[in-house]
Amino acid sequence: GDSVTQMEGPVTLSEEAFLTINCTYTATGYPSLFWYVQYPGEGLQLLLKATKADDKGSNKGFEATYRKETTSFHLEKGSVQVSDSAVYFCALRPGGGADGLTFGKGTHLIIQP
Amino acid sequence: GAVVSQHPSWVICKSGTSVKIECRSLDFQATTMFWYRQFPKQSLMLMATSNEGSKATYEQGVEKDKFLINHASLTLSTLTVTSAHPEDSSFYICSAWIAGGPMDEQFFGPGTRLTVL
């Protein structure tokens, strides 16, 4: 079945550091890929998405490129802020919007001032 | 916009009792609602998919008689954990999706923490 693997946390960085959170997936066909962020006490929020190979999703300074050849969707940000501290989930959707999501385990990111 | 609420946010119950969790889309009508379960330090696992007015579709390994899902309207889905036991303790999260909407994404509720004593 489909699966998503992402780096385990917590990941601790200093403010203004470069961030990479690795995510790889296993799926048949051509899934859509997502990054969700969960702030303490809140529900998951969509951060960015890509629906086909070589698409780049971007939002709030975060970027991720859908790499079919390496089955990856790594999340990057050039300069993190304390407010980026949260749990980040990589996920895939096998087909259309009516399909449920398959999530990775989540990566807890801690940014220190 | 696109807010999903869950009630209650946390609940503690005794073993053998049933617990109902509500999921509401506050400012839109959801074509489909999903229920996920999250264990500590684990990923969210899809439990079931429900469409308004029809029976829910459960993922393999999810007991449909234990986790009853009712999707009575386009804005409300309920998950009832029947005869709850300590192993049912978990974080339950719902999400809602709009068919044909401008944003092809699921909107998530804040989750419900269930503790079964």
C-alpha cells in the first residue's frame, strides 16, 4: 500500500538557519503530495501542495518540489523563524479530492532564538 | 473561511461506555468527511470516509461496529466509539472536503482527545 516516510524529530535549529525536512513516498500511479503544519492546540493546516511531477509548491517562504524520479517531496526554507516552530506532516493523496490522505509520522521543528 | 470544528475537544470516559464525537463544517457544505486517528508520535491513520446520506467506507482493519459514523447532513458527521476500551484512547481528527471547490484540499478539525479509563 501507499506510505510516506519523513525524518523523525525533533529538529532543533537556530533562527535564520536553513531548513530541510526530508520526505519520500511509495505509491502506485501519480499521487498528489502535500505538506501540512500543525501548531500547538490547532488543527492541521495545508502549507503547500504539488499535484504532478516537477511541480513546486510554495507558501510562506517554504518550498517543496515533486520529484518522481526519487519519489521525494522535501520541504525547505531558507531562513526559519521562531514562529515556524510546529509539527510538519508530509502526506500523499492517491487520486482525487474524495480520497483520504496517507501521512508521514510528522516532524517536530523547534526554532531557538 | 473553511473552518472545521470538533466537539468535544477532549473526553474521559469509563471502559464500556460509548462516546460521540461531532465534526462540523462551519462555513461550507462538505461533500465528503474523513475520520483519522493519531497515536502518540505516530502519523494520522485514515479510519473511514463518509459522504452525506450514505454509509461510510471503512479502511481495512477498522471495526465498523465499534466506530460508528453518521453523516446526517452536509455540515455534520459524527463518530461514535461504542463500548470503549483503554486501547481506543487516542486523538481523533476529522477533515472535510468540498467537491468542485476552488481549493482542492481537506480542511481539518482541531481533534478530540479520547481517554478511556
